[in-house]
Amino acid sequence: MTETRQWLLNGHPRGRPINDDDLKLVTTALPEPGPGQMLLKTHYLGFDPAQKGWMENIADYVAPMAIGDVMRGSGIVEVVASNGGKFPVGTTLAGSIVWSEYLIHDGEGLIPCMSELPPTAMLSILGTTGVTAYCGLFKVGEPVAGDVVVVSGAAGATGSIVGQLAKIAGCTVIGIAGGPEKCEWLVKEAGYDHAIDYKAGPIRAQLKELAPHGINVIFDNVGGKILNDMLACIATNARVVICGGISRYETGNLPAGPENYFNLVFRRARMQGFIVLDWASEFPDIRRRLVKWVNEGRLAYREDVQHGFENAPATLQRLFSGSNKGKQLLKL
């Protein structure tokens, strides 16, 4: 028997932010691995805003979570014992797991970490974060050289990659982020052409000045008023990519519909949401492209690493306070 700590769902944070009582730390004993199973040790957890939707049972593209379920997430794990499992002992794997120091797993949905970059890259640039940026921009946004691309939540894990991919595609890129430090990083490190600090003043006037002929591609991670301001500035035949809605997580409510949506008609534009899993069969090829760009120095990524399994709930909450700088990770 292996004793392990786990975080269990203890509340559905609907209509409010996550609080300390929504997750409960317990200690339990795991059985020996059954036939075809492995005992895995968790080294890192990865965090995404979508996890709040899972906790609320609002995100219907994943199975609902009941009170008492082990919290879901992504992670880096090592095979420490195997009973004829899919991967040999000592293999480092990445993928969907639960918040547990140790877990029994059949290997479904886990893949070996790529050797070209550090293992944590499998949770950031090579994980859901990186492939979401790639698929949302190229599959939905369809940028062409010369386009103006605007990214909200631009200093976040996904947004920072979107802007760099748009630069690789030959676009002019404007990022919207909160605070001078994040905006400076976008321009100096992530290669954005311009950065707008939404905390410093009106966004719409700055967008019209920086994109006098309109925005060709919007990649929205925020929703709310920022999306309204961007929609007011779109060019003819613009593509609006809806990736996330961090503003609704901050208020605890689903966002109201955009006030400027009828500008889609005036500009013959389209607005489309997406779930990255629709392109799962292409992930291996996408990861190889991302590795190449990182190694060529054309694509930078940041990881914000917190420490200690007991700090997992607080680490998740960092996403909604804007405290994280880059992909939010936790080292056990």
C-alpha cells in the first residue's frame, strides 16, 4: 500500500470566486497496481483557468465533477512501479492526472516527455497552453502576413505564445495586459510590437491609434469590456477567436453578450470559439514545430513555479488574481 495526499473537490464555486473551502486535503492509501497499471509519482502540477469551469460543472466538454472527487488537472509524473503497464519504470510522462502525490494509472492520455526541452515544457509551451495558442491562432484566426493581431490577456501563458506565433506569421501584434511590468515584458522579451496597459486608461482609443485600419485578428482570453473595445475596432473580414473569459472567472458570473457584436455584420467579420481537443491528432506535429521555433530563438516562454503540494489551491487562485507570470506550475 502507498500512502498519498490528495486534494478533493469540496464545493462548486458557481457565481463566486474560488475560496479555501472548495478543496479539501486528505490522506489515503492506494492499492497495489492491478494488471496493466502503474504507480506514478507526481513531480509537477499545471494550472489553467478552465479548471474553475470544471469545478463549477459549467464546462460541458468534460465529465462533471462531484463533491469528493479528486481534483483534476495536468502534471508531470514518473513511473515508480508497474504491473505490466504501458510505460517502463523510470519513464517521465505528461498529461491529464488528478491532484495526488501518487496515483494508480493505466497510462491512457499520458505521453513521454520530449527530450528537446526541460520536462516542464510539456505543461507549458508543449502542453495545452502551447497547442491552444497554435490551434486558436492558425486554425481559427487564420492570420496572413501583414495582418494586425490583437491579443487580450497577452502576458498570460497562452496569450504570450499567441503573439509570438503571430510575429512568426509576419503580423503586427498588439498585446493587452495589466501593469507596466507585463507590458514591458511583452515588447522587450516576447517581441510584441505594442502593449496596452488596460489598468492605465481607455483601451479603445489606443487601439484605434495603433491600428488605424482596423484589427484583422482578435485572440480573446478575457471577454467583458475588453472584448467590447476590441470588437469596436475590427477591420473588414476580421476573425475573432474566443479562447477564454478570465473576466467571468473574476466576477464569478458568465459574461454578458458583447455590446458591439453587431459590428461583425458591419465588417463582414466572424467570431468563433474552439476547444483545442478537436485537433488532438495534430498535436505531435504541432509540438515539433514549437520545439523548432524555441530552439531557433524565435519563441520564448515563461514558467511561474510555486512549491509544495499543500499550496495547490492557492496556486490555482493565482491565475485569477493576475499574480502568475507565464504558465502557472507547482513543484511537489
